[in-house]
Amino acid sequence: MSRPLILIIDDESKIRRLVAANLELEGFDVVSAGDGQQGLEIFQRAAEKPDLILLDLMMPEMDGMTFLRKLRAFSNTPVIILSAKDERPTVIEGFRIGADDFIAKPFYLQELLERIRAVLRRYTRSTVPYTHADSQTLKSGKIHLQPSKRQCFVGETAVKLTDTEFRLLQELVRHEGEVLTHERLLRRVWGGEYTGEVQYLRVTFARIRRKLEAAGLDGGIISSYSSVGYILCSSEAD
């Protein structure tokens, strides 16, 4: 089995070297960039695309947020934001754009390693071959999901979702009309170690609602239920 490839984008060379050395000891291959522009060039030119990106926010030439916006225009590669604690409002914006996780600086290397493994596990589960049952189209009114192709449609309009967004919406469509608790959704999509991260749900569902609305559907069909969880009400029928 090939070693996962991690792209580190950070303007602090000491952090790049420290993180790279520890990742390599833990069985990862590493490539590094000193800013977003260099990171984007490395990603686009690489014959073997990175399996995951560690992304700093405050960098010269191209900052982390700009890099993430450009990346999400053509790739769903998982991204973990590395942020200073006073950058939390920016981190939330990063989730809105499509970041998969974040870890605050300074961080424990072991925690970083476990978060990398957790994100890779989620991403790997989402790309394994599907069973016949999973290949079937899932429907809720005008929402049509094709799990085998990771495609979402509202009527005839394609809706581009990140892997995390797709998996969350898929859970609601599979259980239309049921209240799915925060814990259940976090466990199913992010993993058991994220069951307290309710903010992840709020931000990701906000992105999903905006995309559904842009496709002509009422984003309000996804409702937060009494601080317990989320429910998908039946959308307008075809």
C-alpha cells in the first residue's frame, strides 16, 4: 500500500520541517510550500495528487483563504486548516468555503497526526467501491442523489457539493422526515471523535442550504430541530 502524500502549506519553515519530519516517521510522504501560490502550483503540476493538505492562513503572495477558494473550484482534496487562536472567525469562513477540519497553533503533534488520520479515514470511506444498494438514486422531492457518482441534482440542475456536504445531505435524504441528532450526524460523517463539534454541522448545513437555494429549492427544507439535530422535510415533488 502506498504511503499517503501530505502537502504542507505554511510560510514558517520551522513548522514545515518539524511537521514533515514527524509525518515521515509516521508513514506519510510529504511535500511542502511556503505560500498559497506555490502550493497551488505544486498541486496542479503533481503527477500524484496529495491525499490531504495542511493549510496555514496568514501567508505572503497568496493567503490560505484564497488558496482554499481556488482549490475548491476544481478539487475536493481534504484540507485541515492550521490557525492561530485569534483567527477563529476566519476559520469559520474556511469551513464555509470547504475546509474539512482545523487545529489551532500551537498544537500537539500527536493531536495533528490523529486529526490527519481521522480525515483520511473519512475520505477513504467515501471513495471505496459502492454496493448495488448504494448505486441507486436517492430521492426526496426534487432532490436526487447518485451516491456512486457523488452527484446531486435539484430537478435537472446539478449542485456541486463537497464530499462532506454530500454525505450530510445523503444522511438526511435517507431518513427524510426523521430528526437526526447532532451526535449521530457527526459520528456518521466526521467520526466518533467529533461528536461535540456541533459548529461543524451549523457551518456545513449553511453551505448546503445556500447551494440548494441557488438551484431553486427552498433551503428551509433542512431545519434545525430544538437544538437536538436536523430534519429534512419533503421538498416539492417533481
